[in-house]
Amino acid sequence: MNFDSDLVLLPGYANAKTTQAYAESHLEAGNAAKGHYSDFLRARLQLSSLGVGTFGGRAEPAVDARIAATVAEALMKGVNVIDTGAHYRYGRSLAAVGAGVRTAIQQGIPREAMFLMSKGGFLTLRGGPPQDMSAWFNREIVETGMGTADDLAKGIHLLSPTYINYQLELSRHLMGVETLDAFLVDQPEVHTPEIGKEAMHQKLADVFEVLERAVQEKRLRFYGMSTFEALRVETDDPIFTSMAAMLGLAERAAQKITGDEHARHHFKIITLPFNQVMSEGFTRFNTATGKGNIASPLQAAYQLELYVMASHTLFKGHLAQQSLGLVSDRLSELSNAARQAMQFNRSTPGLGTSLVGISTSEHLDDMLATAKTRPIPREDYLTLYQKA
């Protein structure tokens, strides 16, 4: 595999001692208010309630530099979750994140205080979309053994073990780290309408084996799934995906890779869109937990010991311009709609980290300002859902 990077990979990964020290130092410095950091399951990592997303922007050097600067400043000011993907900006966001990480390390932030995550599934298309997609796919994917047309959905999403491993390795090398804290399979549900749920699950089972092996080889700490519709729709929707089923696949993958029937899996994270408009993760009771009850996705994740991250915090920028009326009224102490949107999300019970795509320096300022504000108390948050 050629990753066009001569970086020496940074050792280490987020650990409890260092993330706890990081959180304490930023609380003491006033960069963060109480409640800004969430416990990452039993690992006791302290993860910021807001995280930097790096999806948006043109594939050009100026945006690379802006992302690197944003990542570095966020890490230095109390935000330690950084999210990217192998296909973001045709792979350029990976290297930009890596540059920001190195700047932060030079300023004294330990690698072990950072939670760095990437995603795979959508084709990376390094250098931009090819003129002849079919020829590109045959040359770059089929002939290199990374997948076949049967592994492709919607002409852009490739769910094969070899390709997911390639994107994991691309992420590690372009970000410049020996070990990724997390790698998520991005929106595997896009395959379901084309091949059915059972076949999609089988593909995921094979992919999970690759990711469990990566954990064994210390290239990765945790993995999970990033979704768009799969966790928010009604249970009888064909695209609905069961968290309990995913954990079953992960458990079998861990047992197969280790040869230990008692092996524990490392599937620990789910993401789903969540905001004032897309609130199904909190309000829709659609998920059987395998523990005798039906719950909302956020409640089910808690019972199943999964850490939840939210995407689409600003609803593609719309909620940076205007909050819903009740939210605007109740959170009027926050000076603008972007801060209100972030505060709404990070106050949601069961939601660990809300990811925010930072496209302007003003949005970073909003994120850092919101981090200094205590989340809304649970009882006050729940009143936001009361009918007028």
C-alpha cells in the first residue's frame, strides 16, 4: 500500500490517566465548565462533549491549513475529540488533522490526551473523482484485490474487508499515528436496499474480523458504526439496524480472531445525526436492547455499553443561523444560534460527544465558548420536549 507519507508514526493512544489530567487542567484553566467531559464507558477516558469535524471544504491547500490550525487550537483549549474520514475531501482531511495533531504536541498536548477517529466505507478517490469511474474502479479496486462490483453500493460505498483495512491504514499513515483511537464503518446501511439485510450483516461480520485483528495488532483501539438513517427509523423500516445485532456480530468476530470463546469485542461507538430537528435518537422508541425492553437509541446504547456521538449538530449550518423557538427562548443566555445548537446537543442525556463541522474560525470560537458553559440540567432539558 502506498500512502504518500514519510511521517514517522506517533506512538500512543488516549488513556484514562492522561485524558483525566487533560480534563482537570482545562477545568482549572477555565477553558471548560463542569460537565464538559464525558466518561468513555469502562475505559474511563475523559472525552470532550464537543468534537471537531473535518468533512467540509474544498480540496485545496488553504482548507488543509485551516483544518490543521482548527485541530491544533481545539486540542490546546479543551476539545480532545477529533473526527475525520478516509474519504473526507478525497483523503486530504486525514493529513490536515495529522498536521494539527503535531502542532498541538509541539505545544505540550500529549498524544495520549487526544481521541482521534476516522471512518471508512465511502470510496476515498484520492486526487478527486476520476473521469471514467468504471475504469478507475477496475484498475484501483478490482485489479488490486480490494473488492468487486458485488461489494459496491450506490456506485460509491465499498464494503469489503480488504478495502476497509486499506482505509484504516491510510488513516493511520496520513494522520501520522501508530494507533487510531477509533475507526467507524460509515453508513453500511446504504447496502441494505441493494442486497438485503442478511447479506449486509455478513459483509459487516467479515469487516469486523478485520477490525478486531487491527485491535490485536495495536493499530486500533475501538471501532463502531457511523449511521445516517439506520438507527433513527422505525423498527419495521427495511433500513433499520439493530445495535444488539451489531454487538452479536462483533462478539463472534472477536472470538474467531482470538480463538477464545470468551473474548470481548471492541465495538464501542455509534454515531447518528442528532439536533433540534433530527431528535429521533432521543424521542423514538424503536430499539430492542436484548435485555427485555424497547428503548430510544440513546437509552439502548447506554444499556448496551455503547458510547454515542452525534453528527449534524448544526444541521448542515442551518442551526448556526436560527434555533427553534423554544430552544432560542430557553437558551437565550447563549449569544447566538450556533452556541445554542451545541448546548442543546451536549446537554442531551446519554449523548457523549457532539461532532461539529468547523468551516469558519467563528464556529471554533462558538465551540470553545460553549465548552465554558455548564450543560443544561436534565430536568430543564426535558422541558424542551414538552408540548406547548
